[in-house]
Amino acid sequence: MKIVVLGAGLVGGPMARDLAADERFDVTVADVSAPALAYLAGLAPVATVVADLSDPATVTSLVGEYDLVVGAMPGHLGYATLEAVIAAGRPVVDIAFFPEDPFALDEAARRAGVTAVVDCGVFPGMGSALIGRAARLCDRLDDVVIHVGGLPEVRQQPFEYRAVFSPVDVIEEYTRPARYRRDGLEVMTPALSEPELLDFPGVGTLEAFDTDGLRTLLTTIDAPNLRERTLRYPGHIEKMKLFRECGFFAEDPVETAGGPVVPRDLTAALLFPMWRLPEGEGDLTVLRIRVEGEQEGRPVGWTYDLLDRYDHDLGVTSMARTTGYTATMTVRALADGLYREPGITPPEYLGRVPGCVPYLLEGLAARGIVYRETRTGI
């Protein structure tokens, strides 16, 4: 199977390496950065193509010769890239966290007979598939709460944070209003709202706050209470609120002595060197999902916990592992025929298919990513 990975960045690179280790796949990686491609080619048996993937026409032309596409583009390019891949009629597994509604492309994907798995990371992603399986097994879902965050192992002031993916996408989490469901009604709050402190074994106390991470679950999961919260080390909320309220995350240009400047672009450029994970320093991913419902008249529940750490042997961040390997296992699920439905497929749809979630979990566990399940009432 000929596979092309769009993007050789912090997650795209590890995904390409994981797929290239599978003798069933012939892997090509495309990116605008020749140095990034050269570095990746030195780590894995991949072909490389230098291409400006910000141009949808280039994407459509490029991917047409491949059997399957893996999308690893920044969020602001994700929707246009996905649309271009669908126009080429190629199946795709995509991790881009774009603000647009992916279901707007569902009709086009169905017409083209394209299976397009979107939001295929850790959460949304594998966590969504687990929720989808719980919805399949329950007669009724009542409560779904997700807590998730990527953190540095080493806490260093002033931010105690490292961005292991695009800093612009991180900033988007702090500015886009958070949508969730409470008592059957959709609620919208500013990002960073309603802080709470929670304890996680092996990590300690973290602060949780609202972000707009539910994505397609608001449409696909019928539960009166549905909420997603981001985790950071305590104190991070106030710092990000200060940046936001002072206008440093604004997208409208402001006039300066040197000409117009987009505050968000400048802030990202300044923060990224401070947020970049130093070589050899580790990160961790924390995820907890609690699902409660009813099955055959009895209350039932599942709790899923994940604590994953940086892979020092391969030099792969935990966020790249938990995000990227979910996507590469989904690629294998498509290659093995476990899922082939045309149209836009959020990961919770994978949970509807018997056998699909165990397949993904087994592949992740083989890579050291272990979701621990606790059941009640079953």
C-alpha cells in the first residue's frame, strides 16, 4: 500500500516512522521544509517530496497517486487540506484540529466514495472511540466527562508548559469559546473558564478548565451531560488569561511604528522558543474519561485512564505517540478492512464497529500506550 503523510513535523514525522516500520506500507512524506524531510529520511526508509501543502491544488495533484493519505497539517490548514484530499478521491486519516465543522465535507466524501477519518488523535481520537463503544453498549448515556492534557515532565517557570505541537493551535484552545452540554442544553463559556484542581496518580495536582474539545461528539453522542476539560499545571490559567485579555492572542492587525502586526502571530513567534521541548527533556500525556449510563435497566459506567511518557529510545514525544500512533493504527484498521464506510468518520464512529476498539487498543499497547479501564455495574 502506497501511503503519503502530509507534514513532517512533530507528529507527522513519528507517524511516518511508525508506518515505514510496517513492511506492508511504502511511505512517502511531503512537506515544504527540505531540512525536515532530510532529517526524517535519515531516521526511516521513507521517500520525500518537497511541496507547498498550503495550496489545495498542490495537495489534490500530489495525493492522487497514493492509496491512502495521512494528514498532519496545522489546524489552520487542516480543513482545506482535507477538502483537497477528498477531491482527489483518496481515503484519509487526519489529525488536524481545525475549527471548521468536518461534517460540511460529508456529502462530498460520500459522493467520492472516500473514507475520511478525522480528529484521529488522543482526544479527540482514541478517547472518542472509547466513548463511541460505550454508547454502542449502553441503552442510554447519562454523563460523559473528559479530562486531557499534555505536560512537560520538568516544570519550569514562568509557564510550566511545553508545546509539542503547533503553538498557534495551542493559542486557539485558549481563545475559542468552549461548548458543552449540561442537563440536555448546549452551554457556551469562554475558554479557560471554571477552573478546578484534580489529583492524578504519578503526576500530582493539576488544574482543569473548559476548552472547545468535544468537537463532533456534540453531534454524534446523545448524552444530556457532555464535557471536555484541558489539564495544565496549577497557575497556567491566569497567565493565559492575562495574555488573552491584553490582546496578545488577537487576530486583527494592530498598527505599530514598524507597520501592521498580527498580535497572535507575534505572540506565537515569541512563545514558541520558550515552549519548545528541549532535546532529551520528556513530556507526558494525561487522560481520564468517565462515562455513565444504563444497560438493561442497570446503571453502568466506565473510567479510562492514560498516563503516557516521552519515548527516550526513539526521541518521540508522548503527545506524538498518543496522537500519531492512534492515527497509524487507524490506517492499519482501514488497510485490514475493519472499517471502510464512506463519508466523514469521527473516531467515535470507529467505536460503533465491534472489534475495532480492541484492535486499536492492542496496537497502542504494543507501542507502550496503555489505556486502563475500570468498569462499574457490568
